[in-house]
Amino acid sequence: MGAVMKDTTEHAVIHVIRLDHKRLASVTAAMLDFVHRLGDGSEPPDPIVLRAMLYYIREYPEQFHHPMEDRVLFAALRSRTDEFNAVLDQLHREHLAGDVRLRDLEHALTRFELKGQAALFGLRTIMEEYVEFCANHRRVEETVILPAVERHLTDVDWARIDAAAGDRSDPFHEATFEGESFESLYRLIAKAVPAVEKTIE
């Protein structure tokens, strides 16, 4: 068995997950702000911007972020200890539940587009619940699971993870939506929403 990794340098996969979380948090916060602005009399961004954010949230985690967590990093942790299996099982269920919640949010936005202010309360409620759900999910990953992998995984594990993840220091490497890069989509959102632009780096 390889020695448990003691190097305090952040591993590339951990860096990518933390950066993903930062960007996803920024986008979901911008989505919530967008919905709040629909009812406060201010001028909200073009609805296409919210649709782009919803599309990004749906597609990017499914193609890259969640598989990297579930199949690579979390699987390695399960192989070293069963101490966190219950938490990992819950996180996996939340990955699946998040897709259902996002679909409900998309439907709520469509109802608002069709019915106007009469459907705004429902849209706002579902959005607030979704943002809170995502924040709690990220919190558990960052405060429980990421410290656990750093404690329990070995040099051998990290070598295997690096090989499985490939050269993914850029979290948008090879991930695409309809032939275009996710980096392009993210920058389009950031250009339209200044609060998101801060997470470009």
C-alpha cells in the first residue's frame, strides 16, 4: 500500500473541483439575483441570459464535474475507507436530484414567461430552494469529503486519479456544448453578468 499523501500542495483535481464550485456558486447566485430583479421594478438582464445560465448548470456538471467526483475522486475514497460511504451515497443521490430540481426550475421559468407576474412567486420559491440546495451540497463536499480524500488517499491513488482525469487543469478542457466550448459559454454569461465575471480567472 502506498504511503498516505502528506504533501500540502493542492492536487490538480481538487483545484478543479474548488474552481468549479466557485463558478457554479457565482452562476446560481446570479440566477437568483435575476429572479429577484423580475419583481423589484429594476431592469433585469435579457431572459436569454438566464436560459444560458440554466443550460450551463445542466450541461457542464453532467459532462464533467459530477463524473469526475463520483467515478474518480469519490470512488478512490471508498476504496480506502467506508467511513464516508453514507455521505458519498447522499451526495450521489443529490447529483441525481439536482437534475430534477433544475428541470422544475426550467418549467417554472417557462410558466413565468407565459403567465407573467402571476407565476413569479413560484419561480422565486423554486429558485431560492435550488440555490440553497446547491450551496449545502457544495458545503458538504468541501468541508467533509475533500479533507477526507486529502487524508486517506495515497501516492498510488493520486497517480491513478491524475491518469484518469488527464490534463484537466483547465476545467473546460474537451468539454463542449453543441460543438462549442464551455469556456465560451461561461464567458458569454460572465460578459452579461458582472458578478460572474469575477470568477473567470
